[in-house]
Amino acid sequence: MAYWGIAYALGPNYNKAWIRFDAEDLKRSIPEATIALRRAQQLARHATPTERAVIEAASSRFPSEANVNDLTDFARVNQAYADAMRSVYHGHSNDLDVITLFVEALICIRPRRLWDLNTGEPTTEETVEGRVALERGMALPRGHDHPAFCHLYIHLMEMSPFPELALPAADRLRRLVPDGSHLQHMATHIDIACGDYRHGVDSNRDAMLVDDKYFAREKGSILYTVYRAHNIHVLIYAALMSGRQEDAISAAKRLPEVLTEEVLAIKTPPMADWAEGMLTGLIHALIRFGRWGDILQLEIPQNREILCSTTAMTFYARGIALGALGRIKEAEAAREDFEVSRATCLSTRLISASCKVVDMLKVASLMLQGEIEYRKGDFGASFSHLHEAIKYEDMLAYSDPPAWMQPVRHALGALLLEQGRVDEAETVFKEDLGLSDSLPRRKARINNVWGLHGLYECFQKSRKDDEARKIRLQRDIAMALADVPIQASCFCRLEAFEDYNRWGSSR
């Protein structure tokens, strides 16, 4: 079984599907796995019947060396392995390890595409099959507190229209493996899906502390560096959505310490493509909290190829800041620099395991145009661009955290309110908070403080006192967790922030 374990570890997983193996990785991994698996098969006569079945199923998990560049063969192999593990499961359905391996094989057929975000329906029968197997497994003796079951159940349910069903599993997972940083982090997929940003901050901070302890004594794998950065990235998002400036910015400043240019220059695995996009977290944080002066002090990266996402987003941030400061010509120049950088950003660059940076930058382009037009006084053009940005934001592939970290609806709603278009703003904020049938549940940003404040303000302005009273407590609790004054849903609505000069021109 040790040889089987070597082969298993060299293969794909939910976060590293076969298509994420580059040519060098495939060239090294598949022969090593084949040798280990062959040795496991040779020794299988010493194994238990269950172990022999698992070893035999693993022979379906790897493509032949002749087909490593055929993406359709990867899909065939994924399906073949799931089918093989299904047979093992039916013969050993009470074995917790078999259940784990079977469900993992099922979800690896369509990683991050298990549910249709628009309809809320499962995308494949394997999604339903995996859920049934896991829920049955968790009801078995020792199944309730099985870390792998909790982990896989989070992945199965995070894209569903009812992620709250995985809250108990998420809470158990936090306690089961306190020194496993990825498992501390995993619970926050469900926290954030349910609008519990406080847990999202705290559990990712716990994950960061565990990582710091581990990397202080071990070098760690280069791949796990991506996991380490991801924990920080999700903490930033949770802090942004709860108005926690100090947590967001301090976490964002940790990322360059983890994702150094030396690390990003590594070709196998392609670290820049996988991780560089996360460095834009600081830019999102500075915009979220209206830190215009700090934005203008950001340096444009020297290595624009490795740091292509960061370069484009730095120009984007400059455009937003200069527009907010009323320096329109300079803002338009920054927008031109942004568009040049956007055009040269590599199509292989990812902001998450499933979303490309170039798709995220489409949102940035439209949002920047909208904010500059607003400063120029062309509100019709501004709102048109922002509505278009929302359309592209809603089309982004599912990722955790969302690829676009400051919802466009927060800017649009704030500016609509500033122009007295209260009914339109109310519609925008209801969508943002998941209180409208016009936006699917898993595309909303549940319970975020900015949207809650915006909707409450709409109700106040339109004298909908009953509606305002219904959400006041929820808004007040959310605001109590923020460390900045929340006076509008976006700092782009300058008049709402009495201390604008502290965040802006004085810096």
C-alpha cells in the first residue's frame, strides 16, 4: 500500500487536475507513478481484498505515456477511474477510505463545475452520486468526524444553492486537524458562501499561523506555496467584505513575502500563471478603503511579464484614484496605460484554479470607464458601463474567493444613490445580498456590510420604514465588526465620507 500511496500522490486531485500538469510534470510524474503502481500490483498478494481492489482500480487512473498531450484522454482517464472506484465502492461500501477515494474520483471528473450556478442544479449525475455516498458515509460509525468526508463535502456543496448544509462539516473540520492549514482554510469556503466573514478571517488567520510554524522548520513543496498564498488571499477577501481594513491590508502585505519574484519565476509548475494574480489583493484592498494616496505611491512593477496581472491592476487602481481625486486627464492617461497592459497580459494567467486574469480584467476595464465617466459628469455613460461590468462579473467562472473582489454593484449602487435614483439602487443592493430572484444564490455576496448599508440607506430614503427595520439589526451587527466608518457602499461616493481627506488627498 505504500507503493500505491506513492502512485496516488503523484496523480491528480481536485486542485490539480490533469490539465494543470505541464509537459515536464507529466513527463516526470506518469513514469514514476507507473513504476510505483506496478510494484504495488506485484506485492498485492500480501494485501487485504479491499486493498487489492483499490490497487487494481488505480491502474485506470493514469494515461499512457503516449497520450499525455491528449486532453480528451485525460477526461477518459478521469471517467475510467471513477467507474473503477464505483465497483470498489459497491463491494466495500462501509470502508471509510473506499468512500473517500470513490467520492474524490467522482468530483475530479468536473472540478469546480459540480453545480450550475445559474440554475442551481447539479451538472452531472456524479455530483448527486457523490453527495449520497458522502452523506451515507458520515452516518456510519466514525464517519461523522472523518476529516476527508468533511473536506470533500465542502467541495461538493460550496457551489450548490444550499451551501449552508455543509456548515456542520465545516465546523467539525476546524477542530479535527488543527495543524492542517488547508483544512483550517477549507471551512471558510462555506463560511463565506453563507456570509460569515468573521469566521472567514479567523480561520484563514489560523491557517496562516500553522503555515508560518511549518515553513519556519521545513522548506515545504513549491506547490504548497500556492496553498499558503491562497489562505492569505481568502483572508483578504473576507476582511474586505466585512469592512476590516487592518486585517485586509496587513494580510495583503504578506503575499509578496510568500510569492517572491524568485518563486514566481519557477517554470514547473508554472508559478506565475498559478499564483501571481493573487498579488493584486493589496490593490483591491486599497481601492475598497479609498486609500487614493497610497495607491498613487504604488510602484509600477519592473518585470511586467512575470507581474503582468499586478501591472495591469496597478494602472487600473491609479485610474480609479485619480478619478476620485478629480484629476480626470491623468485618470484617462492611466486608463490608457491599463488597456495597454491588459492587452499584453498572458492568457494563461489565472486568478484562481478556474478563472483567468484576462476575464477579470474585462470587469476592471468597464468599471474604470464607468467611474471616469461619472467624474466627468456623464452619468448615463457611467451607469451603462457599470451595468456592463456587472454582466461580465456575473459571468466569471466560480472561484473562492471571487475573482473580482470588490463587487461592481457596490460602486453602482453608491453612485445611483448619489444621483437620487433610489429605486434602481435598491434593486442593485438586493441582488448583491441575495435578496432578489434576478441573481442566482451563489453569485450573491450574502450578508456583506457594504450591501447591507446600501440597502438600509435605500429603505430610509424611500421611507420604507418596515423594510429598514427588518434589516437594521443585521446591518448593525455587520457594522460592529468593521474597523472603518461605513457611510456608503463604496468609497467612490466621495460625499458620503466626511473623512475623505484622511484617506485621499492628505496621503
